[in-house]
Amino acid sequence: MRILTRSVLLALCLLPLPAFAALKGEEVTYQDKSGTVMTGYVAYDDAAIKPRPGILIIHDWMGLGDFTRQKADQLARAGYVAFAADIYGKGVRPANAAAAGKLATHYKADRPLLRQRVRAAYDTLHGMAQTTGRKILVMGYCFGGTTALELARSGVPLAGTASFHGGLDAPMPANAGDIKGPVLVMHGADDPFVPPAEVAAFKQEMAVAQADLRFVAYPGAVHAFTNPAAGSDNSQGAAYNAAADKESWAEFRAFLKETLKEPLR
């Protein structure tokens, strides 16, 4: 048996300890170019020394809430800097589905404003010390998926774009070369809010834009299939689907590894 001398033990004690992940989450106040104030949420590993790739997360029609923050924390634990954007503005959080529908409709009807809000979030994440010089990917859920695709259509230099059950219509379609990085769309095959005609038009738009598109449709899934709060009744048009949720997250993990070149922990 090897016995360590007192001097060797002392030397070992003086060696630097390895850094362990320390999740840090905090609110971030920022503005768009019109001066509208927004409050997002950033999560990252506080023990990381070097800048890490950034993931911009866009909320669903209910605004920035627990679901989106939890996704940010999950991705931060995986080693990324995750920034949950606030599209609606500081303190603007719909109280119910009816109010959420009005807000989401307002922004979907004004794509320049929607792009302005999401671009402000992108610029904020891009300017953080934790992501300096690193790639940024955008992802979103439902209304957030629509918004993520709008950011991609605007020509921002993204590493990739991912949409979970987002709307696919394009009042301001992308032109050839506009979309930077591959696009992953995860769609409920039975989603009544995104009918087959809209899917076909989107695929045609991506072809014209020469985008690298991967489109995955999950059989039996409708709108909001990743959100347990959506219930389980497909006849309502929006419902949670455990299988589609699991499969789409695995698809997204592989997409991250491919686009950011740094696998999840």
C-alpha cells in the first residue's frame, strides 16, 4: 500500500479544486429600438470560465412564465447560456387564454413589430459576457415557434432555428439566402391550427429560401403537444402528448449537438 507523506498531502490540498456546475438564474431588463422595456430571464452555469453557446427561448402565447423558465434552467444545466425572451413587454402577462389570444394575434398581425421584439432579445443574448463570440440558436413553443421562424426569416446569423408546434404562415416570406443555419420544425400531424395547406406553403417557402429544413410530424399529436398544462383532449385542438414530447426533445438534443457542435451533458 502506498503511503502519502505529509508534504505530498499538503501539496494535494493546495491544488485548485475542479469547478462544479452552479446554476444561476436572473431577470434581465432590456429594451427594443422603440424604447419598450422587457424583462427576460437568463440561466447559465456560474462556474463556467469560458463563454458558452447561447440558446434564445421564445415563450408561448401566455408570455414568459414557469414553463419557459424551466426550459431555460434545463438547458443551462446542460452547459448552455439560455435566455428566455419577453416579447410582450415588462409586466404584460395575459391572465387567461382569451387575453393571450388577443396579444398573440396582435403580434402575428404585425410581423415587423414581432421581429423588432425578438431581435432585441437576440441582441441582448449576443451581448452577454457569457456568450461573447459564440453561436446562438433560437427555439420557441407555439407562438414562440412562429416568432423563432420570424427571426430566422429576418436574416440574423443564427446557428439554427427550432420550432415546437409553431405557426408556419409567412406574411413576410424568406428570400434565397435569408435563413442562416438549419431549421428544425416539430409539428403535430393532427394540429388543426396549422392545416396541411399551411404546412405545404411553408415547405415551399423554405425551398425557395434554400434553407436546410428538417420537418418532423408526430402522428396523433395536436397543438401544444409538449405542454402538460394543455390537457389530454385532442378534440380541443391543443393537448399534451407524452410520446411526441419525449421524441421531439430527443430530436432537439440531436439538433443542438449538430448545430452548436457541443453536446448536452
